Amino acid sequence: MILEASQIVTAPIVSAEGKKLAEVDRIVFDGQEAKIAGFQVKQRAVIQRFASLDYNDVLDCERQAVIVDVNQKFSRDLKHFDSLHQHFGAVLGVTAKTESGERLGRVSDLLFEVESGLIVRFCLGQLLKERIVPRQFLVAITPKAIVFKDIVNQPIFDQAATQAAPAI
């Protein structure tokens, strides 16, 4: 199943039995593999606490909810996620460019495969235009820009994207 990242940005994290355990504070990306590494979560208490949830510990993601095992323990160690965030950035809202530096817009959303967390498409917005760029054209994810191959700004891109896009 393919899901939009915007659907889970502030979603509750619930047990398989439906009990709310926390909520997503931010999505943490692994730019090397172009996938979701996990979530920084916040738990409400007298003092709000932050923790990490590795994507491998997620049972399922649905629109508006992340489902985990009822016995899921959140890690208080955020160092790994902070390191990933510092190295690759937020992805959502970041400027998209071509290898030659042409601005394509900003990443307004992305679509990811629920089973693996892999990003499959990037939604780019610029003024009143929006376009979707498949993962195959990704060159790099950095804190300041998402870089795509130059072909995404060429007239033949639609044909190349259609041939490169996997069937869903």
C-alpha cells in the first residue's frame, strides 16, 4: 500500500487494540536509502516527553494512524534520529533542484510504501503548479535540497517517467 507522508505527520500512535500511546511529532528520514527511518514521538504527561520509534517496530501505517504492538516501548535515546535529521534534513518542505541547480519547487508531500518505508514518489509544488517525480530520478537528499537528475526539467521527462514508474 502507498500512503502520503502528510497523512501521518501528526497522527496518533495506537496499539493494535486501539489504545492511543503517543503521537507523531516528526518523521525522520534516512536519505541514504530514501526511506522513513522512524518517528520522533511525543507522549502527553505532566511534562511532555519525546521518544523515538524505529520504522521496523511499526506494525502498520494507515491514514491518520500509526499502529504498533501493545507492548511497544519507545526509546528515550534520540541521538540516532537527531544525527539522521542533521545529515539529511526534513525532506518535507525542502527545496527541490536538478543536478545543474535549476529550482523545481518545494517538496509538498511524498508517497511511501507502507511495508518498507521506501519513498516512491515526491510531490513538488511551485506557485500554482504541482508535479510528481518518481524515486528513480532522485540523486541526493540533503538538509538544504532534494536533488533530482536534470532530465526532470526536460521535455522528454513525462515519457521517461512513465517508462520508469513501477506499476502500483
